[in-house]
Amino acid sequence: MNQSIDLSKLMVNVSDTRKPFVIVGGGIAGVYAALLLQDLCPHQKIIIIEQSASLGGLLGSRQFHGHWFDYGTHVPRETGLAHIDELLFSYMQEKGFSSFRNSNAANISKDNCLYTRSPNPFLATPSNTSISLQLDEIKKSNQHGEFENLDAQLRQVYGDSLTEDFFAPCMKKRFGARLNELAPNSHQLVGLSRLILGNADLMETLKKQPSYDKVLAFADQTMGMSKLNHYYPLDGDGVGKWIDGLVDSLDETNVSIFCQANVTGVSVENEQIESISFVDHTGYKQTIDCEQLFWCGPVFPLLKLSKSSYKPSYRPTIRQTYLYHFAFEQPPIIESNYVNVNDPKFSSFRITLYSNLCNTPTDTHRITVEVIADKSVDSIPDCESIYQELIQMRIIEQDNPLKFAVNDTVTAGFPVLTVGFMQETKKQSSVALAHMTNLSLLGKANGKSFFMHDVLVNAHDQICALVE
Ligand SMILES: Cc1cc2nc3c(=O)[nH]c(=O)nc-3n(C[C@H](O)[C@H](O)[C@H](O)COP(=O)(O)OP(=O)(O)OC[C@H]3O[C@@H](n4cnc5c(N)ncnc54)[C@H](O)[C@@H]3O)c2cc1C
């Protein structure tokens, strides 16, 4: 249930003489920060500086041959916090978005076994003969404590069998790294927290016991389902339509947006950010005063721009997301909205089926397949091999006519979440916050949150604490 809060208590009076709030990075963290600040401080000037051509970051859509395909995150979901949901989702019902509680997702996690009742890894395939050993190891496990790395955590929590047989190859596919290199909890960021090891009755019975509840999932996603709504546009648009609507609700008189703009300097005096310099899309250099900086991108560039002497001791490995967009004449075989592909035999890692998501009649059935690989790898799969994977996984029929296929790449790579990377990110964040007292670090890049829900709640908490 949404919590109810009195917005008037959060309002502050800000005189017009205050310097502007500056937001750098216009992903969902930056857009939400602008909406919240506009709501809490209605007279305050707000400036958004974004390096790319439009706002939205990983929440965006691109058109190919007249059809929309998403770029990163596909399906926004309510957070359950009334203040956030009101600002982000209240307009969606009237603007042609469908809303649904059941994510209606599937997974392929082992032996090319397509399981359409849950996004959680289904490992109860006929070849899994070690279920009693796996359950025994979980029962004896220790689910609490500090862990040195992901390998240590998984062995303690899920036991050796699942760690070696399932997690090791699956995490290698996602991150290209061994479990003992990865940071604790990084499996959760790729949706691998809860597993399905047996049939519906067994899972329901086991989940009544605390030792199993945290690591096992119900066999059917309609059981224990959250009351929060997901949203998606009905009429063939992509998720970018959501961001466009949010940007339209920013008040132009107080909020200025600079896209294709590069920050060139952050001037700091006595641990206070005084001004921000940037070059706008025309090449014109501007310097603006800054009351508070909300930095929503990676932290190291900010340290350099603010002339901090900090030298990083760890260089991250960057993974790239490659997108394969397909348009078919006939609908897919399955009715799922998306499929998580954990099975290491396939390069695909997530498949989004837009005609199921939109649920409106169409003569073009769009599918996006995401593939994650090291930036340095030369052998990225081509469209033909990903198309063949869709047939092998029984997502589409072999004789379903293909209208077109295109490749795209998510420009911003993402770092492999190793122990060293997480420590380095934490260090950089604390150095930046100590060096600049009127700085807020928001968004996924500061290492505190990754999923949109957590990014939004973190931004909300920081901003409310600041302006209250
Ligand atoms: C491939 C992929 C798929 C994902 N799928 C999901 C999902 O399904 N569900 C989910 O909850 N989460 C998902 N995530 C996590 C998702 O990234 C977050 O939920 C959310 O998008 C983070 O928002 P953000 O604003 O922090 O970052 P971003 O969306 O990355 O936005 C950051 C913005 O800041 C800009 N920027 C950065 N540095 C600067 C600078 N120096 N100057 C100016 N502008 C700058 C960038 O251009 C970008 O627009 C996914 C992530 C990836 C990588």
C-alpha cells in the first residue's frame, strides 16, 4: 500500500536570491531530482546539464524503420512511496499507458528449459538430480554475516553445489568474472536472489521455513505478488514516452535544460562548490553559480573537474550492452513480457517482447535482445546468430517472417562489480563528499544503488533530508 505523506510539511521557502540548484546527468535520477526539487522548492531555479542529446539515460527509446525499441530499462514500476509515485506515475493512466501488477516474465536458466511462470531461475529441469543435496546445503547454510567476496557469500548461503553448477557459469556470462573476484550481493543486481528448485507445492511448503524463504522463489509469479503497478505505453511507443511526459511536467520558467553540454570545470572554495562551467550544444562556454550540486553520473570525472588530487587505485573493467532489435510479422510463440536468459549456452541475456507488453493488436511484433560482453571482445554475435537463438529457445517460430533486424549499442558501458571496484567507488564518493560540502551524489553510479527503485528512493531520501 502507498504511504500517505503531507507534502506541505516538506515545503521550504527559498528566496529568489539563492543560487540555482545544478543537476549534472539527466538519467531518471536527474529527472526525478528536478521534479522533486521543483515540488519542494517551487521558486528555486534549477539547471540540468546532460552530456547526451536527450534526457532519460538508460530509460529511452529509439526509432528504427518507423518502430520504437527501448534502450536499457524497459518497464518502470511504482516504488510504493506515495511522494515518488505521485511525481512519476500519476499522469500515466490518462496518457495511454497500460498498468499491470504481474510482470509476466519467463526465464531460461538450464538445459534450454523455457519456464514461463516466473522470472526467477528455474533449475528443476529433468537433468537436475541433485535437488535433495541442494536443499540440504541450503538448510545448513548461514545467511547472515559479512562476506569477503561473492564466492564466499554464495557458498555460505546456497551451498557448494548451486554455487559451482549454477552461479559460477551464470555470473561469468553476465560479468565475465570469477565469483571470487565479484563483490558480495552482485548476484542480486542481475535478478539471481531466489531460485526455483522444485514444483509449486514443494516451493510453497519450503518457503514457510525461514532458512529457505530468502533463497527460494514461489514457482508461480502470481503467488506473493507485489501490489505495485508496472507501466508501459499501449500504442507502439517505447519507455521513452514516460521520460518525455516527465520532462514536459518540468516548469520551463524555473527549470533550464542543457543537453549535449559538457561540464568543463567545478570551482570549489573552502570546500564549497561556487560555480559550474560548461560548454553548451552550440559551443558557447557558460559559468553558472551553484547553491547545491546534484551529481548523477560517475564520480571520478567530478573529482578531476574539481581539481581534487585524488588518484584512483583501481581501474574498472567495462562491460558493454549490445542490443539486437527484430520486427516479425507474426506474434512470438510465448505470451511473456520478457525472458531472462541465464543459460550460459546462449549469448542473449534478456529478451523483451513488446507486443505482449503493449497488448494491443499490431502487424509488427518487436523484440529486443540484450547481450552483455566485454568492451574489448572482438567477437560480438551478429544478428543472424541471435535470431537463431530466438528459434532454438522457442521464442519465435522458424517460419515467422522477419521484417527487419538492426543492431544498437548502449553507449554507457557498465563496470564489472568486483570487490576492488566497489571499494574504489565508495572511496571516491567519500573523498568527493568531504571535498565539496554542498554536493549530493545521486543515481546508480555512486555505488549505493542500482535498480531504478533503489536509485529513486535514495534520491528522495537525500533531497528531502537536504531541504527539510
Ligand atoms: C543495460 C541495462 C539494463 C538495465 N535494466 C534495468 C531494469 O530492467 N530495471 C531496473 O530497475 N534497472 C535496470 N538497470 C539499472 C538502471 O541503470 C537504473 O535503474 C537507472 O536507469 C539508473 O538511472 P541513473 O540516472 O542513475 O543512470 P543513467 O540512466 O545511466 O543516467 C545517467 C545520465 O547521466 C549522464 N551523465 C553522466 N556523466 C555525465 C557528465 N559528466 N555530464 C553530463 N551528463 C552526464 C548520462 O549521459 C546519462 O544520461 C539497467 C541497467 C543497464 C546498464
